[in-house]
Amino acid sequence: MKFMLMHRHHDSTDEGWVPPGEFVAAMGQMVGGLAQSGKLVDGDGLGARRTRSRVTFEGGQRSVTHGPYEGRNEVPAGFVKVTVRSRDEAIDAATRIGEAIGGDVELEVGKLTEAWDLGFGEKPADAPERYLIVHKATPATEAGRAPDLTSVLDGLAAEGILTGSAALAPSSQARRLTWKGGAHAVVDGPFAESKELIGGFVVLELDSMDECLAITHEYAALMLSVYDRLELDIRPL
């Protein structure tokens, strides 16, 4: 079974805070162990709100809003990763995905964090940009009817910019874990909404939800060594 584990955005990212070296090393050790065991499929962090764009289709009209902005319907239905030359190219890819989904739908285009964003080395002059395009949940996806994106994904792959994609199971199969003010809660889906933007994610291949929960608690213990609050969603793929 595959699971997507997402942590929510923290204001410190907007403020330019860089995590301490010991935290980065500990997280690298954990992620490295998951990779060596074959359990890690994918994973990335996302940047500040100002690096994001929202692409909305409503009543047949498309609108684009650039960050910084607050979250609203942040329950994802699926994601697509692209490597492009600019944010405009990523927005174009999101537009094509939105048109393929059809109807009223919202997508978020978020820039993925690179090593140089964390202070490790200089950004290469010719470096491309990587983006996560998240298409949000709709009544259809929450009912288990994933959109057919085969054609648009094949097109993105043919252009050499597609680097990953996945459809998520409805939020009725999800778990949400929160830590705040010393209190911890676990809530079963479905979720009507989450107003917190996604701050990062990993995709894991595991035997069960229980195994995913165990890894999630280990991951949370690391995150809570530097964050004062934490919200994590677990979604089967």
C-alpha cells in the first residue's frame, strides 16, 4: 500500500527561518533509512506562501492568484510534479490539468524546496524550477471518482517536464494528527476542509495504516523538536 504523509505549512517558512543543522541531519538520517529500506517513494518540502500560485476554475472562467495568501480548501485529491523553467510554465501545466478535470476546481502551484534554499551551496545559474501542482478535492473525488488525466500527463511527459503524479483516495480513508499546546489528537476522515497549506510531503510504500502511523509519530517527534505545533494528514494512494 502507498500512503502520502503531508505536514502543514508553518509561518516560520514565510519568515525565512532555516532549520538547524542537527535537525537537518536527523531528518536526513530518517529519510535515508526509509529510502534504503525501499519504503520511500517520493518526498519534498514546499516554499513560502509568496512562491505559490492558485489556479481556480469557476463557472467556466479561469483565475490565477499569486501568493502570499491564506489557505481555504486545502484537502488534496491528487498531485503532479513538474520541472520547468519558470512559475509561468508551471501555471500553464496546472491550467491544462484543471481543464482536463473540468468543472469547478482549484489547483495550487507550489515551488519545491531546493538544497540552496536551505543554505547548502549556491544556486546554479541554469537551474530549472520544480513545482508541486495539487488539485483539490471535489464532490466527485471525495466519492472515489478520480479524474482521467492520462492524456494531459502523457503530454507533460512527452515534453520532458513530468516528474511524478498520484491520485489520492477519498479523505474518508484518511487520518489527521495534530499536536498543539501539548495536546495531541487523531481524527478519522472524511474532512470537509483544511485551511492550512501543505508544507511538505513524503510518499511511502508500507504494509498497513498502522505501520504508517508508527512512522508518522517518529516523523512528528523530529518535527516537534523545532516547531511549536504540527498538523499531519495521512492519505492512501
